[in-house]
Amino acid sequence: MAYTWGYIKDAALAALDRDEKEAQQMGWLSRFPFYANAVITQVSATVKPKLGFFEVEVFTEGRKAWLYDKFIKDERQKWEDSFLNPGLIDEEVWAEKLEELNKYFEKTHPLVNTLIKMPEDHISFGDDICWFKSIDWQPITRQLIEQDFVEAHDEDFKYAGMNQIICLKPGKYIISYNARWFLFTKDLDNNIVLDVPADILECLPSYLASQCYKIDDEVKAAIYRNEYEIMFARIEPANYRNTRTFKVGGGW
């Protein structure tokens, strides 16, 4: 069964013994996303994170400068081609567009030995294998010499703080990290299917009910909190890492 946000809300309302209109009037409904995010954060940071990989290419200053010139020339040409009369081109408008292009280029072309931020859904760094592909830029011939991906080590990159890395060599990196499963928002559509394991989602209604009852009914709040803790304890830890096989020679 695929769970939707509407189903989770209905299950919580059933526990609260309220319909949607009543819950809205009591201010509960608007709190649901915040309570749901609290569960997702707790699960993602402890028993069952979403295992992700951050892919990033890192550049030398020389290659980045060459790519920047080419990028801006191409974008300028596209912009000029969009005008029926090139004589009407507004350079002030282009200056504003150029500022946006610069921000985009800087974000997508990080340099070696600079801080690179992990994705927004990052919770913590993972313990799966990280990968590195060396890319050697030949400025005279403007050619790239790419190697195959190999396991990344300390001489290739290092962690910086809670959510940043520093890449020490130019090339492509695949960094293992633990991610948040989902981010609930106030305007989330009821029909959206939640791409989250069922054992996590089944914890949500009990937690939502316990939080809503906290102020007005301590007994019911404790009952549903208890139910949540039991269901939380049943979440199945998952490790999706590929296994490494050791082959021992010698005919043992």
C-alpha cells in the first residue's frame, strides 16, 4: 500500500476523534507538518536514515575560467538570438541577467580547496564508500584526461564541520551521506504519495495525536506517545550498502 499525506492526516484525525473542520478550528491541522517533520528528523538521524550520494565535479581555477568564458559567450548569444531586432538590446537588462548567470555558475563550478556544502536534505555523513574520478585539464590543448572511478581516501577530500567537504583534487566525487526522508510543508497536496518506508509513516498518526493532546488532555497525550514509542522501536534499521567480498586463495 502506498501512503499519501491525506491518508496520514485522516489517520491522525481518527485518533483525535475529530473531523478536518474541527481540527482546523482548533489549530491542529496547521501543526501537522511540523510534528511530522520532527518524526522524520528523529528517524533519519538515528535508526533509519535515507542513504544518499552527493555527486559533484570540482575544478581548477584555469579550467573554471575557460569554462566561464565559454558559458557566458553561449548565454549571451542565446540572449541576443531571442531579440527580433538586435539593435534594441538593453545592456542594463543583460547586466542583471549576467549577475544571475554568475551566481548560477559559481554554485555549479566549485574549486579545489574550497568549502562545498552538502545537499539540503543532508543529516550526517554516511559510512558507505565514497568515490573519486581524477580529471586532468590540459590548458594548451584544452583536453581532459579522465581516469576511472576509484575509492576516495583522505588525500582526495576531507570533511569540514557538519555539512561541508573540501575536495583536494580536480575531478568528480560521489560522497556518501545520510539524508532526510521527506520534508512536510503546509501546502503539501493530500494526494501526493510519500516516498518514505511504511514503518516510518505508520509512526506519524500516533505522534501527531500525542502532540495535539499535550495541552488539553495529558492522559490521551501519554497514551498516544506510548503508542508512538512502541511503533518507533519496531522500525527496521536498513543498510543498503553493497557487500564487499573477500576471496582467500591457497585452496582453503
